[in-house]
Amino acid sequence: MAAAPSPSPLLHADPRFAALVIATARLDCLHTGSRWTEGPVYLPATDELIWSDIPNNRLLRWSEGAGAGVFRQPSDYNNGNTLDREGRLVGCLHGARAVARSEHDGSRTLLASHWQGKRLNSPNDVVVKSDGSIWFTDPAYGIDSDYEGYKAESEIGGCHVYRIDGASGALERVSDDFERPNGLAFSPDESKLYIADTGRTHRADGPHHIRVFDVVDGRRLRGGEVFATITPGLADGFRLDERGNIWTSAGDGVHCYAPDGTLLGKILVPEVVSNVVFGGPRHNRLFITATTSLYAIYLAVNGARRPG
Ligand code: MG
């Protein structure tokens, strides 16, 4: 007798969602046993998924053939990850309160640790633009307690968004009106930058939305209106597909938004989701970090072709 079929995790909110998903696809749980997973990044060179288990101070790896294992421990409480144009891992370190690059020889280069002489709070998520510049958010989650880093006072006194110049390495602040800036991602043509505010984690009526900015001259931000308010939960992390749809974490799974801000549908996940990334050899599998576990589901749309 065949086993009872598992229910579809797909929830349609708009007719456009049907073209983005595979009706028969199911959610695969690839690994469990972490405390708080985050920072998924797919490495095309080795066809493996790397992600963070922040409280356990480790980076994990998973591949189709080898399954899951430890990639790096201790990880200096690494949170968000991405790849630069040369395929090097760029990570946000709560421990060092810095953004760092892992070189091909295994050494580590700190790219940003201070703003005007003061230590950053705890860089959270990071994205690399095609010009080599590195954009990251700096909320205080890694210094709020000893759970995901080392408890400390903020030296800067605010939570901002920064850009590291690709040529000079200089650090610039690109936005200073967030409560808790968190996930961020460019539109496929890099004309827009989406940035989440997860301020609700420390204030009951705080923001739980994604804002959208115009990217001016490739290096400055303009605008910043609310693009989508996430309910339930938070837009901790998100990625875009090749059509510019936003696939974001939420309290009940992954929510998919059209570029016009319409909720198209959801992938229901049994744990609170923190972040997602497109991966797999065809770039059509969405990897999902959710509290204690790593999940994945195949989609009918491919991820935007960007580093990381
Ligand atoms: Mg985050």
C-alpha cells in the first residue's frame, strides 16, 4: 500500500503564482538539529549549500551526494553570507563585528569593522553588486545578548546600512533611518535595492516590512518607501528570481511578492523561516533556512543570475 501523499506546501494568493511553482513539488527537509539557521549561500564551484547555525557558532554544508556536515567551526558567529564576483565567501561576523572575506587560500580578510572610529554593531546580511561593491546591514542582534555573539553596548548608537567601495575599500553609510535593517537584495538590473526592517523584534509596534530604494549612480540610495509589510513574522532575509519577484522569509514560511508589491503566494514551512537562496546546478531550487532546519523546494522560476 502506498504511503499517504504529503500535502502541498503551496498557497496561491494571485494567479501569477502558478507559473512560478511546480504543482507537484514538495518541501524537502535536508538537515535539522541547529539552533538558529541563517545565511544560506550556494557555491556553484562545488555544488554545495553553506549556511549558518549562529548560536552553535558554526557554518554547515550540504550537497546532494555527501549530505550535511560542518563547514567551519568556530565560525565567529557568522550570520549572513554571499559570494563576490570571484566566488569568494563574504560573511557577516557577529563575533568580530565585521564583514569578512574568505580567501581561496583559506585566510580571512576583514573588509569593514569600524565606522568613523567606532566598532560596527554586528553585521547581519550582505550582498555584492556587479561593480564589486559590498552592501550590508548592521543591526544589533549580535551584541544584544551572548546567544549569537558577545553582549556589548553599541558604539555607533544606531543601526544603519553601509557600502564598501569595490575599488578603494572605503566604507560609506548609505542609509541611517532604519530601526533594525536586516535582509537586503538588488533587483536583477540593480536599479533597486530592497532592504528589510525587522524593528518589531525589540518594539511591539515596530516595523516588519521591506523598503525599496532607487540606486543612484550605482552607489547612493534614494526613496525608501515601504514595499511590503510581512505578516506574520519578519523579512529577515530574501532573494529575487530572474523576473524580479521577491522570495522572503516570514513567520509561516516563504512569501513571494511581485515587483509591484502584490503577494503572489506562499510556501508553507513548519518552522519560522529566516532566509532563502536559489541554488542547485540549474539555479531553480530554493533553499530555506528555518529555525532548526534546512529545507529546499524546486520552483519553475530560476534565481536572478547574480553572485551569491
Ligand atoms: Mg538576517
